[in-house]
Amino acid sequence: MKIVLQFLAASMLLSSVGLIPLNVAVATEEKTEVNQQIKSVVPEKSATDPAPPQLSEPPPPSAPSEEMTETNEAAEANQAVDFVKNIEGLTLQHRFNADDAPQPIKQVKADPLILLQTFKQDVMAMLQAHPKPLKITSEIKLLFSESFSKQVGELPSITVQTEIDAEGKGRSNIVLPAHQHEEPAAGEVGKFIIDFKGITGQSEFTEDFANLGYQIDFSGLTVEEENQYKIVWDKTTLEGRLDADLIAVKAAANLSKMELTYSEESFKILIENGSSETVLEKLKNSVEVHTGNIKLGKFELQQGDTQGKMDRLEMTLGGTEQADQVSFFLNTKFNGALLPKEVLGESLTLHYNSQLALQSLAAEPVVALQQAAREFERQRLKDGISENMMYLMLFNKVMEVAPKLAVKSPKLALNDFNLKTNYGQLSGKMTVGLDGAKFKSLTDIDSLLMSLQMQADFTLSKKLLQKLLAMLLSEPSVTDDKTPDKKSSKEAIEKQAEQQADEGIRELLGEKWLVEEGENYRFVASLKNNSFIVNGAPKPSPLNDFMVIPIPSPSLSEAQSGQETLPVSEVKH
């Protein structure tokens, strides 16, 4: 338990100060049945594709074993679907100027940043050995597992044409050619089509690669098996700028549409108008903060007649400084969502907004942590330390600086929380923090728990709580087998669920977990010095279960004399 608590605390600190990178991606998880039915594809070059410059070929994969059975071959066909899982690496080869012989082939780990670091080092070395201007042709190929290579053959290579002028400024054009493949219907299996429209891109960089800008255009992809499934990924653009350490100082992405349909079960996922834009800013106290926004115009999930959707999701992130302190925040809202009736028994329309903020962190240790993270990332890219090793080093650094991070009594705050539904709303605020005077280290679990303090104040519509409890308690299996009349059975279940919900609410009121305020229920709680007070009544501390030596909770008078609580004088008892 200690290790788990330490890991969770360290992970929260890492993510909050921007040391765990923010990756914005939109993805769909395909059903297992879909994966099992996608067939292997042997790519064929389109007649219209431009022929890339021919460089030396990497060594071919070793021949498959003659002992491979048909069962193994079928398993490999399914394995071939897992495209990323089967990538074992990349090869990179350059030709400097048209008359020079190709450079030796390099094998690189399948990591875009490691590939870019290798490209950067190669170009900088050639600039020292060759006069400017300079032209470079580079070819990048994917290396797959033996079984995957057998199934799909050789896919198109990425070609990068780079020109460096007399001043050392460079510009690269990147091309991954379009590719189409079609297999006719065979027996019960429908026609299979892949239509990949290609990728193009440009980048510009200074001689020392201190500033690298890029723009990537993904033109689209369609994968379809007739009468089975169809995946459509429309145009997507990526652009941004990297610094000398290949850290993104500016990044933007735009996705027009992604859709997955599975015909047999009328299953569909739709994502439209996704975008993100972030900038890395340095505050006056030298803390680096990501600011920007993430937006999603529409998300729909449908199976048969069941449909859930969310419209106009928007998230904004940033940070603020107060002298020697820094705070980070994430604001989230969506202006319309539909939770289908199959989830809770009745449809719910939702509108939501909130702010999640990590406040009052000491700035100096945050800067030290961010600088360490940069150095560890440099070591990963240049010296080849593993990603796991990098995160272990970062975790140890967090453990080291945690006491300094906590000196200003930091807290995690949920502010302006508001969830509106067609049955009422839930609103409130909550903070969970550390008392910097009591906190010693993440390895001292008792001091960690004793330094914890919490305040919460939430208001919940009576109608919404009663409806939610009744929905959750409505289980058709309770009486369906006993009542032949399905309509009567449903009505009986709903009536019983409403009675149980009312009983549950009366118990919560009786034990003062909730108090009544007009048409709402209110929950006011505070935790400090291991004293847990709810609506003015002392409760057993939830921390006792985690303590090595449980500390008795003080009496109500002792607790109130030693802590500040949220105002409960207005609460109706």
C-alpha cells in the first residue's frame, strides 16, 4: 500500500507540472470481431505514385520456418492487424548530393523523436564535412516482425528531400506516397479495399537545429470489407515548432472526421472537428507552462437503436505565478451530451463545466524538476537509455524534491463544478491539499496522511439524486422470471427501486451525510488533523485504514478547536 500511495502522489506531481507529456490524440478501439476479419494485405504501388530515389536496400528478413503450421499462419494473419505492435524498428539511409555514394544504412528504434534526433546528428555531421549548399536525399523504411512481413510484404518508404543553403538554413520535403489495394470477394468474404491517400510534409530548421518548424498533412485513409466494416480517417494536419532539445514549444492538430462502422451489429463511432493548440511558455520565475486548448465538435457512439453523444467539448490549460509559487489549471466544459437510457434506465441530457487546478506549488523545485526532465529526455534520445529508465530517474527526482514542493502547502482544487441534467443539477467545489509544516517526505506515509487536509461543499438536486438511485436500483432480472407480464414486471421493478431509493436517502439524512436545503441536498465536509467532519457531525476518519499506527479521531469540540471548516451554520439540520 505504501508503494501505491507513493507512486500515485509522485505521478500526480509529474503530470501537474508538465513533466509527463500531454499527447492529444483521437483514436477508436475496434471490436475483436473486426480485428479477426481484417485480411492480410500485400501492397501494390500505384501507377501514379512518384518513384522515390532508390537507395541501398536493407537486409531482407530471414526466411520463415518450414515447420510453420496452418494454425500458426492463421494466427499470424490476425497478428498482422496489430500494425504498431509488429514494428520492430526503422532504417534510415542518406545520400549527400547526387554524385556521392549512399551512406551506410542505420537501424533506429521505432520512435519519431529518436529518428529525428538521429537525422539531426547526421545532418550536422555532414555540414561539417561538406561545403554548403548541400542536398540530401533520405529514405526511411519500417522494419516489421517476420510474420508481419510475410503477410503484408513491403510498404512504401518515406522519402525526405533536404536542401541546405549557403547560410546553413535547411528545408525538407517529406513524402509517403499514396497507396491503393483491392482484393475481390471470395466466398463469404466480401471485397476488401485499402485507399491510403498519402502523407506530405515540410520542415524548416536552422544550422544548429535550435529551431525546427514542421507541418504534416495526412490526406486520408479508408479501409473497408464489404458488408462487414468500414474505417474512414479524413484529412488531418499537424504543425508546430521544436527547440534544440526537440521539446515542442508550439503544437497544433486538426482532425476533420474519423468514423468506424461495423455492419453486422450496427455499431458506429464518429468523431468530428477535433483540434488542439498548445504553446510552451516560460513564466518570470522560470517555470515552463503549457497553455492552449483542445476542442472536439462531436463524438457519437451508436449500437443499434442505442446512441450516446457529446457536442462541443472544450478544454483549456495553462498556469499562473504568484511570486515564488506557481499554479496549473485545466478547464473543461461541454455544451451538450446524451447518456442513453440503456445506461441508467432513462436518457439523461448533460451540460458540464469545471476547473481542476494544482495550486501553490513552490516554484524553485518545479524548475529543478523540469530541468531534470529535459536532461533525462536528452539522455534517452542521445545516449539510448530506455523510456522505463527515464521515468524511473524522474520518479526518484520527484521523491527527492517532494518536501520542497510541499513547503507552500499545495492543493488540488476542483473549482466551479457544475453538472446540469434534465432532472436537476450537481454543483460544488473541493480541495485536497498538504500541510507543508507537517509533510516530511513521500516515503513517510504517516506524515503524508497526517498532513492531508480536505474541504468539500456540494449541492445536489433532490429530484436528480432520487432519480439516479432509482435508475441504478432498477434491475429487470429481479422479477422478470417471476412475472409473465413484462409491462407489469417493469412497473413493479421501478416502484420497488423508487422505494429503495427513498429509504437510502432517509438513511443518509438520518446519519447527516446529507442535509436538506429547499429543493436540494447539501454535503459539507472537512478533514484536518485526522478529524473528519460532515455537515457538522464527526465521522470516523477515512485515513485510519491507511495508517501504520491508526490515530484516534478527536472529539467534535477538539476537532473544531484545531481546524477551520467550511461554514455549516447555514445548513438546515
